[in-house]
Amino acid sequence: MSVTRRVGVVEDARYGEHEAPAGHPERPERLAAVASAIAERAPEVERLAPRAAEDDEILLAHTREHLEQVRAAAARAPTHLDPDTYVSHESFEVARLAAGAATDLACAVARGELGAGFAAIRPPGHHAEPHRAMGFCLFNNIAIAARALREREQIDRILLVDWDVHHGNGTQALFEADPSVLLFSTHQFPYYPGTGAAGECGRGRGEGEIVNVPLPAGCGDAEYVGAFQRLLVPVALRYRPQMILVSAGFDAHQDDPLASMDVTEDGFRAMAEIVRNLADDQCGGRVACVLEGGYAPRGLREGTRALLCALLATQTPALPAPVELEPGSTLASVVDRVVTVHGRRNPGLGAA
Ligand SMILES: [Zn+2]
């Protein structure tokens, strides 16, 4: 199918005003690497100016106490909210701009004003829990966007793909009992923040709608792409999302200093193409992606380039050739573990 569509990108110099302590990996320079990849496709993307999220939007995902804690921390900055999570003088405003950008991008895509998009924002969000900042994250940008999609756009089946190398504990905490979001997460495990075992699969009305794919250190393109083919695709076909959101961290890249994975630009491109293929097939191509982690300049540049390549493709990308399941391989054991938990609910899970 040939599709001409508008792809939106959010970039803004103000995201650099969340100032990191010396030596901290989540630093403003990360966005220069992302910007260099966006610049390569500049004529093809539309710019979306970020807007600061209002208090009531942040409260879609967070407690009032948490909102006020971040506001107060910025007023006495520099300070920390946990050993990893710093707050500078402008951090509250910058975090509001991050949440607002994610929300506006997602809603514009939902309304068809944009076909798809990518928000190059910081601070990241997926570790932020309803009541606390954590893991470099102040507000959970993508969770706020997902809640806004339901409130404003009546979207009540969102597939949220989180391929950041860390488990999105905050996103899981927000949606584990909520069937309007299916969270599919690949992450290094065991690793920070400690959550994300395959057996954590949601509860109550959200039971089965958290699909955790824990990957041992050392996984690369074959394991990630194989997991997307054999696990994400069947789950998405069963869930029939109205829209796809992506927590696009690029810290599974082989250069990343914080994690131990081996994903290359080709791997990120194949993952993004699978997501784009699913979006075209299931929900009119509607996919909005939000930057999470990624701490190596080359990883950020190559990951962003791969993502934009998939979003901007004029034709629906074909699914890549299936990665074989060698008996006894890492991929085989990961697939097996997830099928044990989710196989009954998802026809064809584990097959390519
Ligand atoms: Zn991460």
C-alpha cells in the first residue's frame, strides 16, 4: 500500500535547559545527536512546537503531591529526587514541555492531523511512577499522552511498545490494571529498575495486557527482531489497537554505556518497520514515538535515523524475514517464557 502522510517532529532548544550535574549520562548533549539524525530528513518532516502541559494533564498520570514535589524541587534547585534523578532550576518547566509535546503529538496523530511522529524530548519519562520521580524521569510523558488520548480522543485501545533497554516500571504501574493500554516491553533483565519479569502480566481488568519480554545481557538484533516478530506481532493482531505509542529509548544500542545489549542501526530499523507495518495494518498508520533513554551519541543518532526511516517510508515496509528459533538459543528460551504466560490468550504467540 502506498501512503503519503505527514510525519511530525518535536524539537526545541529549551529541552537543553534541564541541566545535568557534571558526568551525568542524561545530559543535554544527547539531543544534539538526535538532532543530527533529524536534520538529515529535515525537508520531509513537519515541526510541531512544544506546549507546556497544564497541571490537570500531569494529574492524569500523577498525584498532586508528586506534581508539587517536582515544582518545589525546581524552586530550590539544584537538588535530587532520588540518587539518579536530578532537578535543575528550569527542570519543572522543561518537564512540562516534555509531557505537553508527547500529548500534543499523540493527539494530533489520533485526529489525523499528522500521520505519525517523534518527540525528541527530555527528561525521559517511563520510570516515573504516579507518586514519585525515578531513574532520570520526572513525569511519565507517554503515560500522560495515553491518558489524554482516552479522555480527549476516545481512543481506548492503545498499544504501547517500550523498547528502551530498561523496564518502564512507571508505565507498568500506571496501566497494569487498565485494559485501555497494552504495554509490550523488551528490556535487559535482570537489570535496573528490577521489575519486568515475564510473570508480571497485569491484574484485574488489565490482566494479560502487560507483556514483558525480559532479555538477558548480550542480546542483539536477532533477539530483538525475533521477539518483535514472534511476540509483538501476534499480540498486536489479537489486541487490535486504535493507535500505537512507542517509548523509543536507544540504550539497547551496542555503544550504550549504561546497558549491555548489542542492537545496531539495522536492528532498530527492523523493529521500527515492524511497528510501522502493524500501525498501517491495524490503525491507519497512527503511531507516535517519544524519546526515552539512550546515552551513546552514535546510538541516539543511528536509532533516530532508523526510526525516521520507518516512519517516513512511502510504502508500508514488509515484515523482515523471520528469525529462526534455534533450539536452546537465547531467543528460544525468551519466547518460551513469554508463551508460557501469554500463550493461552494470544493465538499464534511464538510462531513467525
Ligand atoms: Zn533506558
